[in-house]
Amino acid sequence: MTESNGTAEEAPTTASPPKKIKGAQRAFDAGVKYFLGPILKLLEDPDVSEIMINGPSDVFIEKGGVIEKSDCAFQNEDELRAAANNIAQFVGKTITDEDPLLDGRLPDGSRICIVLHPVAAHGTSVNIRKFSAKALDPSFLIDRKAVSPEAMEFLLLAVRGGQNLVVSGGTGSGKTTLLNILSTACEDTERIVVIEDTRELQIQKEHVVQMEARPADPYGQGQITVRDLFVTSLRMRPDRIIVGEVRRGEALDMIQAMTSGHRGSLATLHADTPGQACGRLETMCLMADLGLPLESLRRQVALALDLVVQATRLHNGRRLLTHISEVDLDEATNTYIINDIFNLDTEGEMPMLKWTGYKPKFAQEVSWRGLADQVKFTKHILLDGQGASS
């Protein structure tokens, strides 16, 4: 699976985009053709999911989950630097020798990261992560053998049932794609507040408030952090809060929100196992520097998290889910208990998630939450006394 944003809600056919947006897009398209001409064919190739420029002559791409070197190249560092300056203009930021780092979003939704030379020793580095132009649904992952129908149904039911869920994985493992797809299980009537450092998620629902952090200006003013947005979001009557990626002290705000009535929250973070994901959340909560005792913090994390979903990318480029785990706490030792509901079955020709036999706590809620009639593949997991559907 490729990292993907999905698409924004379609506007009514009778409406047209504001003239300002149309003009900005036309100017961007013209700039792309002029300044990014050397990689134009890569930008236009729908099969290329990521473009990695490591200096003028080294351009790599990700295609089908596999990284390979492209035959594209810029003439020299000056040409690449001009392209970087042009990109910065359309991101609405500046990039200079004094401030050589840029992270932002292009008008077409692609995520961009730039590091200027000489901070990037071999020449200016540009990373462009493209996103699919079409909305994605659960079948996208099932068809690509990233997840079994049984495990996918379980996750969608868990989201509908208001479980707090974190998607864990490395860079390029498919966390954003999965979060976009899981959000399709939210009710159309729910008010969803999305908080991101750089906007990537495209939630395919009508009632969405999407907020993006803002760095300080050159004078050190005007910064809006993810933590600021989180505090604000709690005053906006959210039915669900979705955090694109938890990175810093906002983890504590998220944990507190999850344990104070905001059920069904979704987030992603970087970790290699469900157990490590809990540890990472701990560390990031401590970055809030509120002096919370570790014992109390660990109890809060275990109370807040219902499920951790682990995503990974194999050496051959295949992306898949390896664990769906329930989080609990051993009160005697104050250590996390990670109960795998699904884990990776490697005995077949193609590794795939398989039920471990463990019945999650969520199974006790399925009937009274009115979800029993939606259970098809997971009756043996979620409904007592019934066999699995074929």
C-alpha cells in the first residue's frame, strides 16, 4: 500500500473554485514546468509515490513500495536551488542559508521537505511525498494483501465502537493510508477535529475541522503548536479527535482527552512494535514536563489506549499490518500487558494477519453498541456462541 491522503470532499458540480485558488494553481503548474522540469515526468507518473532528490545528479523514486534510482537529474546545484526557492514560494515559507530547512505542503497536496546545501552535504535535498488522487476504502488494503478481511472488519468495528486506536510503524509503512481508511468507519453525523503538524490526512467525511500547526515567523512570533491546537480542539465540541502524528508533548494532551470522554480518538506514531509504541507515548508525555510520576503516567497510557495497530514495509516494498494488539496494565508490576488479538501468520506463501484466539474486551460492547448486525467475518471473535462466517 502506498501512503495516501485520499481526496477532499467533492464540491457541488454547480460550484467552481474561487478565482484566487484557480490562479494559485495555474501559477504553481507553470512554476513546476519551468523549475521542476527535470523531474516533471516523475511528478506526473501516478505510480511514483515518493521522489527523493539527494543533490542535483542523484534522484531516487519509490514505485510499488520499492526504491530505485531515476535517470532524471538537475544540471547543477544552482538549478536545484532555484527549484527549492520556487517550491518555498508556493508553500508560503522562506528558505535561506540562515534558515535552511523547510517542511510543508504543495498546492496539489503533496508533502515536501527541503534541506539546503551545505547542511545537506552532497547538495540540496528535496523529498516529495505524493498522494493518490482518488479516495481509498478498505478494499484497497485487502486487495493488496496488506490486511485480511477478518482483521479489516475488526478494525472498522472497533472504530465504529469508539475504541481509542493508535497506528504504529516506521516511515513509509502505510500509517497515513490506514488512518484515512479507518476514518471511513466514523458516522457521517460525527464532528471530527483533525490536528496535524503538516497536513496530510484527507478525512472522507462531511463534518471535519482540519487544523495545521504553524511555525514562528522570522521574528519568532506567531507560532501555533500542535499542543495549542489540541487545547483549542477540546473547546470545539469534537465527537472524535484525530492526530496525524504524535511527536512531542501533545501526547499527554491526547492521553488526557482519551480518558476524559473523547472516545474513538485516532493517531499515528513511529515505533516498531506495539510495546514500543506504549513506551514512545510515555516518553513523549514526559516531554510535556509536568512532573507527572511515571507510575501514574503509565496507568493513564494503559487506560487511554485500547488498541495498537502495527504497520510495516518489507524489503520487497510490500506494506502490511503485523499486529493488532490490546493494551492493559499489570497493576502489581506497573508494566504494560500487550495482548495480541491478531498477529502475523508466516506459515503460508504470503504472511497475513491471523486471529490469535484472544478475545478482546471490545467484544463485550459489540451487542449493546448496536454493532452485532454488522459482524460478518469476526463472529467467532466478537459474538459468543456463533461460528465464523464463510
